[in-house]
Amino acid sequence: MSDARPNDRDDEPGGTGAVDGESGDNGTDEKPDDVPPHRAVARSGRLDSEQRQGTPYTESQVIMPTVKIVAPFAFTFGLFVTFHGSGSPGGGFQGGAIMAAVVFMIAFAFGIEATRDWLANTVVVALAVGGTLAFAAIGLIPVARGGAFLQYDLLPIPVKYGLESVEVFGIAAIVSGVLMGLFFLLANGFASDGSGFGDGGTGDDIDDIDDIDDTDESASTGSDPSPVTDGGER
Amino acid sequence: MSVVDTALVAGYTVGEFLLFAAAGFVVLAIGMLYRAVKGPTMQDRVLAVNVLGTNTVVILALLAAALSEPTFLDIALVYALLNFLMAIAISKFTVERGGVL
Amino acid sequence: MTGLEPVVAQVTAIEASLLVFVVLTALVTALARDVLAAVIVFGAYSLGMAALYTFYRAPDVALTEAAISAGVTTVLLLLTLAKTTRIDHETVFEEVNLPAAGAAGFLFAGLALTMGDVPAVGSREAPVWSNPDVTQWYLTETYAQTGVENTVMAVLAAFRGFDTFGEAVVVFAAGIAALIVLHREVFA
Amino acid sequence: MMDAIATARVGLIAVFALLGLFFSFVSMVGVIRLPDVYSRAHTASQADTLGAGFGLAAVALTVGWEGAGFKSVLLLFFIFVTNPTAAHAIARAAFEEGIVPWTEGDDRR
């Protein structure tokens, strides 16, 4: 399929347009004849799939500036939806999802590996864990003051800002952190080479989970590592 | 009396007219669904869904205007900002060399 | 089927076209042979659902649908497909399993028979509206009690805050569960 | 005088909405009828830009500037920025996958 593609139609529409229409079916053999050498070198990354296999993939020069323009607006809009949830549609969940989508956008434009270097694992985990802890802490402050869980009028701030702080520091952080984490996790894929914790020293908790899940009839195999390795082969 | 309640033609107000226009855009979207279903290549499908997304931005904006709820424009803004994510994701997805994804 | 006429008579053009769109995309998503095609058409399904929610004046739900479907669901499904194998199919649609289709059609017919008793959208006779102790209380008292104009957010974060805390922990636990399933220790 | 302006506004709303519908219809016909993915990408981005532009112009006229007319301008700006990018991404993906452009005499795809 890729053998039959015309050899040049991306850079110079005016100069080589006539050649396109006629040599659309006879491959790349005559390419050195009708293309100047410097252009052949410049375009060598785009010949056909066999020749392209060795060349590195270049990120698109069109997508990157667009993402540079759109991403700040989208991130600001996510913040707006999060912070302005009390007066307009939206809230922490929606704003967190939009902010996570901005990270997806950046990752698709600039490469997932570069984004992974830029956005460290610590940040993602801190967002998810910190969000959960912040929600729990906001809920437990009234308990410490002798009230009920999440009784906002016992907070030292007005009730409205209590709700807002739950949305902002709690839900938005959890949702954006977990969604970014899922994205990087799925981009990495399954750890099939044993580098995950399938053979690590984390036996007890995992075995307990497996017992609860699927081995009700043989619940006494708490120290048996076989459920984990089974999971690795699936 | 706002613009939405002004009579336009044949007893219909501007708001009802905008609702009909939105329905017309939805009918066009149903037509474009043919290309999303038929293909034949994945790029055709993504292209059709991308056009559907732009259509939906207009539909949501028309609904917000017709119901005279300007905050509903936020929903259209989300689609306008995030709709091209699927297209650029597909553009990475179909590249097979070097394990880009 | 005699109860259906008053319901059908109230359906406006925008509702009817959106319903057709949503049902068509849902059918194609269910029946598409190629998984990637199903994922792409599912994106179109969520477009229709967001417009439908907007027309029924549920902007919070519509915003959630927009943010999650346009930004997140498609991308995560595509990444999952990229990590698994995908078979190119010549045919577009699956073959319909007739007994399953018959069972689904039977269920649909049974549900459609009850449509006559369902109150119309926005009707004053709907239980959710006519109950002065619950819905009306929230609509009238929310601003006085919390100072928040968006009742949905007030209900989510204040009146059922403990439930929302549980949901947030569920999202957090889902992240951990994905780590466990994929045998990883770190996200990045 | 004010009446004339209001009447012109209502009429312009109707005209813009109908023009938006017309250009979206052209776009739909192009997406359905044109022979390959590259030409479909061209008609999608070109005519759909006009359709969305006129539709959002009708919305902006309806809600007015003191409403959220600013947001519809923002909507139009982002559609103008992101739609060509999406069309580029799709065409680039098709090129990378080795889809040969349709030339005269080929089968319709």
C-alpha cells in the first residue's frame, strides 16, 4: 500500500504538482532524478514506511503552537469552572477533568515521555493523596470542635468558602491527579517484565486482595504468591 | 422583553426559531453520522466526529441563546477547547514507528 | 399504547432529532465490529447526550459529560487500544444475535408501555416537583443556608457531603486499583 | 428608530442562523460525497468554519454583549484555532498511514 504513494506532495505544491498527477503509481524509484539532492535529504523522513522506519518521529509543527495557544486558556477555564462552581455550572469534578485534559493535550503534542519528565510522579501522587487528605481534614475540623463531619458552620471561614475549599482542594485535586495518573499508567502499559511488584516484597496486602476477590473457597493461601503471578500472565 | 421573546414570523418567537435552527443542525449531524459509520478508514471517522463536535458547539450555543441561559455557553466552550484532542490523539495513534505512544 | 399520544405530542423538533441521533450512535457503538470505530462513534454519542442534558437544563451534568467524554474517556480508551492488539475487520457491523436482540426488544417494549404514566419533562405534576418537603425546600433554603447560588453544588458538597467524600475516596481507590491491575508502583 | 434597530437585529439573527445552516449543509454534503479523506478534510474545515461562524454570530446577536456575547466570540476564536489543527492532524495521520490521495479515474472511497 505504501509503495504506491506519490513521493512529494507536502512541501512544494507549486513546483511538483504536475509530477504528482502522473507519477502517482510508480513509487519512489525515480525520486533522485526529479528532486534536487538537498530536498531529497530534507524530505527523506517522509518517503515510505520502509524507509521511514529508521528515522525518528518528529512532532507536528502545527499541533505544537496550537496547543501552546489553547492549553493556557483551557487550564484557566478549568480553574474558572473549579473556583466558580458556586455561581455557575461546574465544580471540582468538571474543573479537575478539564485540567487533566490539558495535560493530555500537552502530552499528545510534545510527546508523552517529555511530559512525564516534566510532570513528575511525585506531583501526580501528591495531588491525589493530598486531595483526599485535604477533604478528610476539612471534614474533621468540625469534629474536633465538637460538631459533625463536614459541619461547615463550625469552620473558621464562612460556609460558602468551606464548600469552595472542599471543591478546590479536595475534589478537583483528586480527580485531576487520578486522571493524569491513569493517563501515564495506561501510556506505560502492563508491566510484564517482572519490574512491577509482582515479584517484589509486597506480598501480604496483595495476597489479601486476591483472597477476597476470587479465592473464597481457599482463603487460607495467604502466603502463596501464585495469584500475583497468574495475574502477570494474563 | 428580551430579544428571545420577540415575534419573528408566523407566530414563532426568536427563541423558538433558534431551537428549530438547532434541530436543523442536529439533522445535519445525523447526516454526517453516515460518514462516521461507513468509514472506510479511521481518519474518515475521526474527521466526521470532529465536524460533529464543531456542530455540537453551535448547537449548544444556540440552545444557550434560545433558553436565555448565557452560562450554558460554558459547556460549548469546553467542547470548543477539548474537541480536537481526539483528532490529535488519533494522529499519534495511527503512527506505528518507534512506539510513539 | 394509548398512553403514548400525549407524550409524543409534546416532543419538540430538537428533542426528537437529538433522540434519533443518540439512539443511532448508541446502536452503532454497540454493533460496530471494529473496536476503534466503536470508540470514535462513542465520542459522537456523548456529543448528543451533552446537548440533550443542556436542553433539559441540567448544565452541571452536561458540563461533566463534556469534560469527561471530550477530554478523558476517548483518550484513555485509545491508550488502552494502543497497548492491546486490534484486528482490522472488513465488515462494519457485528452480526446481531437474534435471541439477545429479542430479549432486549421485549424489555424495551415492556418499558415503553410504562411511558404513558411518566409525567412530562418539567411538568408540575412530577413527584420531584410537587413534593414541597424535599425539592422545594432545597430550592428555597439553599442560598439562605449556604450562600451558594448553584443548588447542585450545594447539595453535592454540603447536604450530602459525606456521600461526596465517599465518592472522592472511590476515585482515589480507582487510581490505586489501576496501579495494582497493571502491576506498577508509580504512575509516571 | 429603536424599533428599526431591533427589527434589523431580529432579522439578522434569522439570516445568520439560516446562513449557518446552509454552510453546514454544504459541509455535510462534502463530507458525505467527496471521494477521499484529504478532500473531505478540506471541505470539513472550510465550510464548517463558515457554518460555525454564522451560527455563533446569530448567538452573539441574540444574547447581546451585556449577556455572554463575549463568550461566543471566544467560542469562534477557539474553533478557528483548533479546527484547522484537527484537520491537519487527521490529514497527517492519513499520510503517515500511507493512504494514497484520490486522483481522477480512481474508485470512490
